[in-house]
Amino acid sequence: MADSITIDGTDEDLALSKSDYLSRQEVLRRRSRRVKQLARLYKAHYWSLMEELKRKHKEYYWLYGKSPFKEDEKKNGEQNDENNKLGLGFQLKCQISDCKDKAMALTRFCHKHTLKDTNQMLYRGCNFPIKSGQLCKKPILRSINPPHCPVHAQAAEKHLQRALKRAGLNVSSPSKLAPKLHVVVAEYVRQIQSKRREAQ
């Protein structure tokens, strides 16, 4: 709304601006046109304010875990533990007994323990092998592929670069051709198997 607003029918108004008298129909047409445009502007402004209110309400709910409106809060005697609960009855603190972290919005667990929630479908565990067949299992988004946490994604990239160098393919050099996928995969698998043999 910061930019200038053009009034509908300015060409017609400009043509009639020099006349001394206007007929009743012309006056009514001009007023009707301006009222309709004003109504459209007010509606657009109203809906932009509603979108801003929704956004701010969502931010508030994400930060504090409850509605900012007092009429939404319960007014009966069940307010004894109100400060530790979200609007949906979930605790603000993680449900794991020795964890003091704040629970994520709309869940009972913090980010570290979100895999304990059987209903969640957004996260999965990192499947990078650490020691003797154990996996990392740090929570990562299900959409991340390959499923490695940020630390192990970097480690996997380093392993891949080393495997490519051993195969004689220097990726940083633009003069050589790009490696074929089967060569990269074979070298990567060989390197993982050799690490497992060393660990046993």
C-alpha cells in the first residue's frame, strides 16, 4: 500500500473536470465507481492485516507454546500446571526423565529425543556406521538423502573424495572426465568393508 494508488476512471474525470455542471447520472456513476474502488482497497488492506496477524500468532505460539488470547485459556480449576503445558496438553519440557531441554512445538520430546515419539513421521535416524555395526541415529529430516547428520555428511564426503583419489579420479581437476558411478560406488564399498575388517 506504500506505492501511489491510481483512481479508476481518471480519464473520464479529466474530460469532465472543465464542465460547469454534471448530470445526476454522471455524478452517481463517479461516486459509485469511487466507492467500489475504496471498498476493494479496504478489503485488500483487511486481508493483508489478517495474514500478518496469522503470521504473528503462529510465531507467538511457536515461541511460547500457548495462545496469546486470554479467552482461549482454561478458566476452570485445571490451571495448576499451566506454565509447563502447551495449549494441547503437552509438556514444555522433554518427556525423557533426565533431559531438561524444551520440547518441540506440538510434541512431548526435544529434538534430540524426537525419535522416541512413535507418532512422528518427519524425522529418522542418521544411518552412518560408527563402531562395529552401530549406527549414529541422530535425528535428521526424513527428506535428507543420504540419511546422514551434518557431521557424518561431511565425513562421508571426505571418504568419497579419498576413494576417488585412490581410483585415480581427481574431482577437483576439471581436465579429467567425471567418474562413472559404478567406479565410485565400488571404491566406496571397498573402503567401508576394509574399515569393518579393521574394526573386528
